[in-house]
Amino acid sequence: MNLVTSILEQLINGLRTGSIYALIALGYTMVYGIAKMINFAHGDIIMVGAYSLYVFVGMLELPVPLAIILTIVVCAILGMTIEKIAYKPLRKAPPLAVLITAIGMSYFLQSAALLIFKATPIPFGSVINVPSLRLGSITISGTTIVILAVTTVAMIVLTLFINKTKAGSAMRAVSEDKDAAELMGINVNGTISLTFAIGSGLAAVAGILYICQYPSLIPTLGALPGIKAFVAAVLGGIGSIPGAMLGGIILGIIESLSKAYISTKLADAIVFSVLVIVLLVKPSGLLGKKRTEKV
Amino acid sequence: MKKKKLKKSITNIILIIISYAAITILINSGILGRQMSSLIIPTGVNIILAVSLNLLTGFLGELTLGHAGFMSIGAYTGALITLNSGLPPAIALTLGIIAGGLVAAVFGLIIGVPVLRLRGDYLAIVTLGFGEIIKSVLTAVNFTGGAMGLSGIPKYTTYKNYTLVFIFIVLTILIISNMVHSRHGRAICSIRDNYIASEAVGIKISKYKIMAFVISAFFAGVAGVLYAHNVGILKPNNFDYNKSIEILVIVVLGGMGNIKGSVIAAIVLTLLPELLREADSYRMLFYAIVLIVMMLFNNSGLKERIMEQFKSKKQVTTEGGE
């Protein structure tokens, strides 16, 4: 009975971490689908989100709902700006150049945060105040409930947006074939900007949820969840939106189970081994489409 | 053709002798303070790292973010050998360097084989993942001292013993530059320039990719051993993602696929932060800006536009002169 409870609790923990990974992975996957590049700076947008929440709530003492909206707006604008400055001029450049620029951007955000906020961790209380729930012998914390609710809503809204609205179908069209989409009268630049804005907005939400779970701010806080979310995106099949959600949740559960039952120190190694194994066995991921390369 | 080659190798030998003499004079005359002298070995280590990474990033055209991982494997292997073998320093160090390089090369093979199928972004992420795996395994196992690190490593490679490090720098540069100008090197470059075409003309992509990985990892391992015996203490966190990026910045600044550039950039980027002590907190920001600006300048058509303007101006002045 005890083992069952502990496994169930670890599964819930995994679901919580996994849904944050899923939110971040959505940003990677959307940007990859449209711009065919890995936005390395995506993880650091989580960090920017966490710090902006701290500035709005902790320093300016704005009401929490307003602060959350402002945080999302700040990150969305940041994402669009990064695309305009760094990625747009390189659309026809070799992939290696884009990749190095993206790494540079990620490094830039981290070191700018380091200069502004210094390396000492800033303690920051959770903005979520929901009582925890008891189900039999299992306790589910309020943070977990909010995180699960928010991610579920975000995913449903995103799926509806992509499948039902005009802007959503423009996004799908651009990701299928950029030139053809342009000929059909779709504003390609605008669509790419919109994708970056949505992805970064989701990263901001993930950042807010992340610091509710680990309430301490450091400039590199986005790096590790960013990379793990990328692993999740690859696991689910990069470019596929349901894949990102599935991959995130599976990865979160793997991580939490290996932390609990194998070794805390080796949990990261296990997560990255998942990436290596997926790429070896099925590089297109669980739900990804296989693309053949043309000459 | 032969004459040209001979001339080139004579120039190279003269260059090596001159730079060795320059370092000797600089260290022994005391022109460099203690501070600067202590930077000579780290500069050398960075040169080896940058040149070896250049083989992968510049010539093979694949970005790897796990170079610090190879370095750490070499460093730990070498340090464990000098700590536990009980041999006289010279033999222990030589053995350590060879073993460090070889073990790193084996890991290069282990990592090189699974990433054969991957290119570009995926390869970068997987090597990053491998770097993190190596780091967390080094933290988790006992014989490396875990997160506390491995300390008390005998300092065999201080600036007083610069000759050994110098020899290894020269060896690295000679081997890698000779290799890239050889048949194998041309094959590696052709994979970078056109993957499909080089496969179609019968170049064994897997073979050359693994070859590049193994050689690059070997020299990163050697650099790690030299580093370990210079600082005397190793911690898994010294070899994180940031260290790999630092090496990448050197390669990018020096020019991808340019070995001379890597050497110069390694010297500049190791000495510059020391000269601008007050601005040290801006170092990371500077690295980031270097990466972004170099890429935008070289690839967005800006370079061509500026060159064209420069050319047309020149033409106008020469025409005017006539």
C-alpha cells in the first residue's frame, strides 16, 4: 500500500514538472515548425519571465493578475524582438550560423540578467495560494493543482487557436511551405512574429509556474528546464504540437521516478539518455512526421 | 610545387622557433609579472581546445557543445594517473597525457557513433546532452571526488615548465593542419560543403565523421590533462556548458575553418579579460555579442554590401586618378 502511494505521489510530481516542460516544449516545437530552427534562447525567456514577475510583484508591488499579464506581454515582445534582430537577417544563412546566433542570444540574456540581478539567488514566494487537496492517503499541493489546470487550459486554447482560427491556419501553411504560403497572400513575416510571440508567452507562463515550484531566482534558471523541454519536444516529435505535450509529460514522469527510485544525481543523466535513445531508435519522435531530404 | 611546400615548412619551423624564443625571453626576463606568466599555460590549453574544436565546427561543419566534456574526461584520467601511479613526475605526466587523450578519444568514438545519423541542430543538442551526462556521472561517482572535486593534483605544468605545453601546442596545430590539408581533410570539408554530393561521389561519411570526432576528442583530452596539472584541482562544474561555449567563442572569433585564427583568438580572449580586470563582469556579455555580431556580419549579406561599397569607392578614386 505504501509503495503504491509513493508511486502515485511521484507520478503526480512528474505530471506537474512534465506539464511545465510541455509548455516550454510547445514553444520549441512551434518555432521549429515555422522557422526550422532551434531557438536556444527559448529557455532563457523562462528566466526573463520569472525575473519580470519578481520585478512586477516583488519590487513594484503590482496586483498579481496584472503582474502576470504584464510578464506575458514582456516575454512575447522580447521573443518577437529577438526574432527581428537576430534570426530574421539569417533566414537564408546556413543552419550552423543560425544555431550559433541562437546560442549567442541565450548567452546574452543570461549574462544581461547576471549583470542586472547579480548571481546571488533571490528568494521569491509563490504567487499561488491554493489549499492542498487530500485524496485518501495522497496529498496534492495547491501549486500542483494550479499548474495542471493552467497547462491544460493553455494547451486546449492553443490547439483551438491553431486548428480553428485564420491566424492558426496561416501558421500551419507557413510551416508546410513558406514560399507557397507567401504566394497565397499570407503575411509570412507577421506569422513568424506571431509564432515567436505565442511561444514566448507560453514560456513566460512556464516561468511563472516554475518559480512557484522552485521559489528561488538565479540567472541560469531557464537553461536546464529549457534543454529538458527540448528533449521533450524531440521525444514527442519536433514540429508536432500534441507530441510536445505528450513528450513533456512522459519526460517529467521519467525524471521524477528516477529521482525517487534511482538516484537524484543521475536523474539528469537519465533524462539526456532518453534523448540519445530516441534519436537513435526513432529520430522523428513519437508523433513526428518523417521528412525525406531532397537534394 | 615541391619548392613551395619546402618553403612553407621552413617558414613554419622558423615561426615555431621564434615563438618559442619569444616565450622564453618573456618568462625568464621577468617582463611579464607573475599574473601574466600564470596565464601562459591557460592560453596554451585554450589554443589546443580551440584548434581541436575547429576541426569539428570549422572543417566538418558540425556544431558540438560537449567539448568541455571531452576535456574533463582527459583531465580526470590524467589527474588520477599522476595521483595514484607513484611514478616519477616526468613519466607519470607523459603517461597521464597519453592516457587522458586516449580515454577522451574512446569517448569521442562512443559519442561519435550514435550521432552519425544526426546533423545540425540535433547533433548540437545531443553533444550538449552528452556533456551534461559526463558532468553528472563525474559528480555521482566516488573516485572522482564527486561534487567536492579532485584536489591535490601535482602541479607539473606551471609556467616554469612551459616547454612541454609548447610542444603539445605545436603538435596539435601541426597534426590538425596537416590533416585538413590531406586527402582525409578534403573529404571532411566536402561533407561540410555538400553532404549529399560527397556521399554520392563515394566518400564514406561515417568514417570521416568518426575520425574527426576521435581526433578532436583526443586533443581536448590532452588539453584537459595539461589544465588539470596547472590548476591542481578539478570540479565537475568547471566543465559545464559555459566552458564549451567559451571554446566555441574562440573558434567563431578566429574564423571557422581557420587554424591560425583560432590560435590568435585563443591568445587574445585568454589575455584580454586579465588586462581589463575591471570589466570582467562584462566578459560573458562580450562573448555573447561576439557570437551574434560575427554571425550576423558574415551571413546576413552585410559583409558583401560593405565590401561592395568599399570596392566601388575604390574604383571611383582610381578612375578619378586616371
